[in-house]
Amino acid sequence: MHSIGKGTDERTVAAPQLSRAVGASKFFTLAFGAIVGVGWVVMLGEWLRQAGPLGAILGFVGGGLLMSLVALSYAEMASMFPVSGGEVAYAYEVYGVRTCFATGWFLALTYIAFVSFEAIGVGWIASSLVAGLRRFGFTLAGQRIGADLMLGMAGTVIITAMNLRGIRTATTLQEFLSYGKIAVALVFIMFGILWGSGSNLVPMFQESSSGSKLTGFLAVFATAPVWYAGFNVIPQVMEEKASNTSWRTVGRIFAISIAAAALFYCLVILSASMAVPWRTLLDRELPAAAAFEVAFHSRFAASMVLATALLGLLGTWNAVFIAASRVLFSLGRAQIIHPAFARLHPVHRTPTIAIAFVAVVGALGVLLGRTAIATIVNVGASCFGLVFFLTCLGVVTMRRRSPGYDRPYRVPGGTVTASVAAFVSLLVFCVSIYAPYASASHSIPLEWILFAGWGLLGIVFWTVARRTRNGVSEMERRRYILGDATLD
């Protein structure tokens, strides 16, 4: 870090620095692991119900193309401001400290919510994979504590311990989980396509009550961006980029991770729909696993699908945990919230307080159980949509405000691409906010209550840190947030 305030009475204070150990492969597995989790296992039936196999595939292809525009916009901002916290830094530079805090605070909510989602999911998938687990449990204060809840809590402890050990350990685990998931998935996808039947795909599209094939496609297309969110884990660890990894490579990884996820989703839809007549999957609890169990009369085939889902779930869990802790670390280092969140382990150089906070709040979310899954997805969609919009709009703003600033990676198409990405993101945000309200028969949905509660907690954190925040000059805060990536 360079010094600040030369020629003034301001002191130079060294900002906490994370280790640099994330290379190209680990960037990819963090992003791919965060994108492809467990949603494809539990949501396949709904995708087919809405659009049919070909309609669902086309919906994911279209959604992936649009999200690629968002990802490329992210790549430009990440190359300009390669610091931990990603969107926190972008929002500070473009919009100021208040929007920076709001962005980081609600982004942290998103990641922590998905920490809880994955903890809930790991018990669900494991119980389906090993049926005997459902018999274990006990009653505490009138509440049934089953094996799924215990597994979720135990997994939270393990993920926390791995993250405390350092980014190298956490990302090495991520590589194992991601490549293991891909390897196992290729086996059952190959079986479904090679030994399945094309006749099982008929009808290719699900028609609406009015006879339209477009309605189902649009339904999947509108929700596809939710299932591609995860590539933005990359900016959260950008400060930890290994020195031998080029910016051009990182920029490509943003798009490659989405392309790989799109291919994965499409192949899963195709293989499951070819394995059995796809309409028979619509009412199954875990339709992707049911397809292969029915087609091959084999519990082992279903277990392979569930094992893939479990690996995907663990990978996503680890990735969002890392991202949540880095967002809070960035806010703490800038002394926007209490600086304790920037405290690093003396040996492993990991943000211990931020990690502990994510673990505790995430564990509390596990207590909500499976009934909270839909709510978590809706909350995440809204937060991601808003943050995506602010980031893409930030690309347009920075192009106009500082056209000569160094951009190691430039989004193809410039402001046109970024503007389209901003519009799509805003549309996703608006739809995700309204949908729970419509589903709740125009009464106040739980999602809105959670937003309000988290917002009130944010006001408390903002207020408590006021004295510390006001004691830091904006020049020093810029150095804490942007480091050497500061504008002249």
C-alpha cells in the first residue's frame, strides 16, 4: 500500500492485507461452484412443468446469454478495483459511502441467507441419499431435532473451520468439490442421453392454457438469472489473486463460468427428460434423482445424482461463505462498520470476526428448516438483482466520468453492453420484489419482513460505528477500500 496524505499531518495506517493464493483454476471453481449448487435437483420438475424439456433448455440458454453481459460488466469493474469486497468497492467509488454500506449490507444478507440454504439442503440431500438417517433425532423443548438439522449445523462448523484455516485451504476444497461434481455428473448425464430415448422428450414444449408455447419459455427465462448468480463471488476474492494470473484470464473466467453452468443445466434437463417420459417427473420430490432410478431400476443411479447434488451443494456453501465474510471484512476495513470485522488471524490471515459472524447468523437461519428455502431464494434474487443493477450502471458511469482510467479488462460492446445488463438486472429486481407479494395474495410477504428486519439491524450497525467512521478521513477510507486502485 502506498502512503496517503503526503505533506499533511495525516498518519499512514497500514490496512489489513489478505494473502494472495487464488489462481485461474480456483477462480473458476469458486464461480462455478457458487452457480451450480442444489437447485437443479429440486427445481427440475418445476422447470419441466412450466416449459417442457426444449422450452426449459432454451430458457436457460437465453438467461445465460443475458447474465453473461452482467458478468462481463463485473469483469471490467473487478479489473479496475481488484480489492476484497467487490461490489462494496464499486459502490463506494461510484455512489459514495452510504450506498456503499447499503450495498455491502444487503449483499452480506444474500450470501448469509444462502449459507443457511445450503446448510438446510445438505441435511435434506444426505437424508435422501442415506434413508436410515431419517430415523435419528431427538426432541428438545417440544421441537424435533432431526438428522438433517444436525448435519446442517455440523457442516456449518466444518465449513467455518476450513475458512479460518485460510483461503488456500478453502479454495483447494472448492476445486475438489467442483471437479468431483463435474466428473460424477458426466457419468449419469451420459447414461441418460445414450441409453434414454428421444421419444421421452415429446412434447418438446409445455403449452399454456391458451395454447401458447412461449409462456412457459418466458417463465423459465425470467427466473434463470437467479440460478446463474454466483459468478460474482470472484470479485469478493479479487484482492487474493495470485500474481501469476493475468487480468485477461480472470475476465474470461467470468464468462466461462456462466457458459459451463448453462451447459450443465441444459445437459441435466436433456438427460433426465430422455431417461423417462418427462411428464412423470413433475410430482416427484427430487425429480432429477427419480428419473434415473425409474429409468434404470437402480437406486445406485439415483444415488449418483444425489451425490452430485451433495458435492454441488458443498461447493456452493463454501463459496458463499467465503464471499459473505469478505464483504463484511471490506466494510470493517473501511471502518464503515465496526473495525473488528477487519481483524485478521495472525497466522492464516483470514478475517476471523467476519467469519464467526457469518457462521452464527447462518446457523440461526438453519433453524427455520425447509419451509424457508423458497423465501431464501426470493430474498437472494432481489438482492442480487439490485446489486447487479448498481454494478452494471457503475460501468456506464465510470466510462463517462473517467474514460482514461486504466481498465485491464474492457467489456466487449462498452456502454451498450453494460446498459443492457443494467436494464435486465433492474427487471429481475422488480419481478423478484413483486412476485412474493402476488403469491401472498397481496399481503405483506415474509421476504419483505426479512428485508425490513435486516435493514433495521443495518441501521444499528451503522449507528454504533458512527464515531469510528467519522474519525476516518475520506482519503484514508478510499485507501482502505480501494488500496492502490485509486483514481487520480
